[in-house]
Amino acid sequence: MFYSGDNCCGDKAHYAVQVARSKSATGPFETLAQATGRKNSVILELNNEWIAPGHNSVITDDKGDDWIFYHAINARKRHLSAADSIGGDRDVRRVMLMNRLVYRKGWVYAEGGTTASGKNKAPRVRK
């Protein structure tokens, strides 16, 4: 199960994508933190360029690789112009990003562990 959580979009944002797993769709679920002793279950988090990654979807490409698509906020371009702003936390610029997913010891991780930066691999799709 992929889920997003923590403080989103403010100056102390640490919104991130986290994972848990279960043998049943109805649980009980075990978080990555519970299983590994890590301090949290985050697999995709902020970096200097992008903050608050979340609201994700996962696809499998034609090559069989899994990808996570999500939005994040450019740390240097956080707000729309005053003319475009619609108020509240909706006045931030959310951009669609993607990372390849990798699997280790029964757990899924976003390749790199942080939001995508620069040019990266892309999903393989039929034309």
C-alpha cells in the first residue's frame, strides 16, 4: 500500500510517500518502519529541488518495470502569481514527476529515494 502523509506544503513540509504491506487487502498492515526498524516508512521524500511529493499512482511499463508517478512542488517556485492564485494551499505549483520502483527484501522503494531531478530513465511504452 502506498500512502502520503506528514505536513504538506508549508515551510516545514515533510510530506512524503510511504509504504506498508499486508497479505490481505483489508489488513492488518505492516509498515516499512515496523518491519525494518527505520525511523519512518518513507520511500520518496523531498530534496533541495522538490518538496512534498505525494498523491501517487503506480504503472507497469511494456518492459515490465514499475514506475511511481506523483506530484511535488518546486522549492524555488512554490507559489503562483497573484493573478493565478486561488487561495489556501492551492496556490502552490504542483508538478508531475516519476521514479522507477525497485524491490529489495520484499519491499518496494522509489529509485534514488528522493524526488526526480534532471533527466532520468523513462517508462518503456509501445508507440
